[in-house]
Amino acid sequence: MYIETKGLKKSYGEGGSFVQVLKGVDIGIRAGEMCVIQGTSGSGKSTLLNCLGGLDSIDTGSVTVAGTSVEKLKGEKLADYRRKNLGFIFQFYNLVPNLTVRENIQVCEYLSKSPLDMNELLEVLGMSEHADKFPSQLSGGQQQRCAIARALVKNPKVLLCDEPTGALDSKTSRDILMLLEKINAKYDTTMIIVTHNNSIKNMVDHVIYIKDGEVSKDYYNEVKVPACDLEDL
Ligand SMILES: Nc1ncnc2c1ncn2[C@@H]1O[C@H](COP(=O)(O)OP(=O)(O)OP(=O)(O)O)[C@@H](O)[C@H]1O
Ligand SMILES: [Mg+2]
């Protein structure tokens, strides 16, 4: 497996505020697949994604990405690993307010030896005409496209998305999902998408449900519905 967790446990807090969030998660994700992680609020989806991305430490178990034991990396090595291999997209775009679209993307372009072509990426994302605007001058969907461009410009092998459409209306959500689909097909980027939405799972290869910190369902779709045909976004 390209991405794998074994017996992954993660808790927060101590004493009275102790919570066991992940209770022994075993998952495997193939290179180039699109995978959705679903589950109710508080089930541990974001925690799992953050552990996969090395944004959070784990208690026990293992997290392996392309042969690298992420849980063993620390400090500079971990930061370097994240920089080289991973792209992150969050629900609230986290753009730098006093940088333009182009500058927000450039911040990450410098992190890679082989970045994607900035103008091509802006074109693919339909953002060329907004390149010199500031985030406050953009709609939510445009800001999310900018955040996606920023995550993709270094051409990461793995893209981790936490509720990428959570703050968007259904039309913009569809546009963003079509974009992710296009990028997956074009660059073979492995994508893990955490979502509340019950429809998005139909467009991806692999679906994992987390319930109360454990995997409750894990299956591959036999037929995928293209994002353009999804209902109830
Ligand atoms: N930094 C933290 N400190 C303490 N508890 C935390 C922390 N982060 C998450 N938790 C707790 O861990 C549990 C799982 O949180 P997580 O954010 O992974 O859920 P989620 O499935 O992503 O939920 P949502 O769908 O609402 O985003 C929750 O009970 C939450 O309160
Ligand atoms: Mg979450």
C-alpha cells in the first residue's frame, strides 16, 4: 500500500479531559487513488488526516507514506518531508491576506525543485484573471481555488483535503470537485478527502468510514459517478 496506518491510536488531554480519539485505525490507500473519509462530527476524521500528514503526533501504531515512516520523523526532517511530498487543503482557505493570489501561490512554488507551471495552473483553475487580486477581493470559491493552486504548485504526490467544499455553495462545490478530479487524472495525485457530504463518496475510488475512532466501513466503488453528475452537493 502507498499510504498505510497500522494500529494507529491518538488521544488528547490528560486526567478528566482525556479523550481517546483514534482507537486503532488500520487503513491502506493505493497510489493515485481518490479516497473519501466520512463519518459523523467528532468521529476523528480530521485527527486521522492530520496524523497521515504529520501535522499531529501519534500515540502508538504506524503511519507509512511511500515507504517513509512518518511517525518516526521529527522537527526539520518532518517539515522537509511534508514540504516535498504533501499538499494540504482546508475548509477555510488560510490564504495570506496581504499577498495577491499569485504571491500566495509563489510562497509554495519555492518549496519545490520541480514546481508546476504557475500560469498553466492558474489557467486550469480558472484563476488567470484573478492572479493579481488579494483574497479579500475574491469569492469563497475563488479563494478555495487559490488555496488549491497553492497546495498543487509544488506538484505533491499526496493531497490531503479537509472539508474542501465545506464552506461553499453546491455549484462552487461541484466546480472544485471537478477540478480535483481533473488534477487526479492529469497528475496522478493521490487524494484523501475528508467530507461530511454524503454524495462525494460516489465520485471516488475508495471510501472509508470512521465511527467513534474506528474504521466501520472500507470499500472500493465499482462504478464512479463523475463530479459533474453528483446530486445533493
Ligand atoms: N487538539 C485537540 N485537543 C483536544 N481534543 C481534541 C483536539 N482535536 C480534536 N479533539 C477531539 O477529538 C475528537 C475528534 O475530533 P476531529 O476533529 O478529528 O473530528 P472530526 O471527525 O474531524 O469532526 P468534524 O466532522 O466535526 O470536523 C473530538 O471529540 C474533538 O473534540
Ligand atoms: Mg474535522
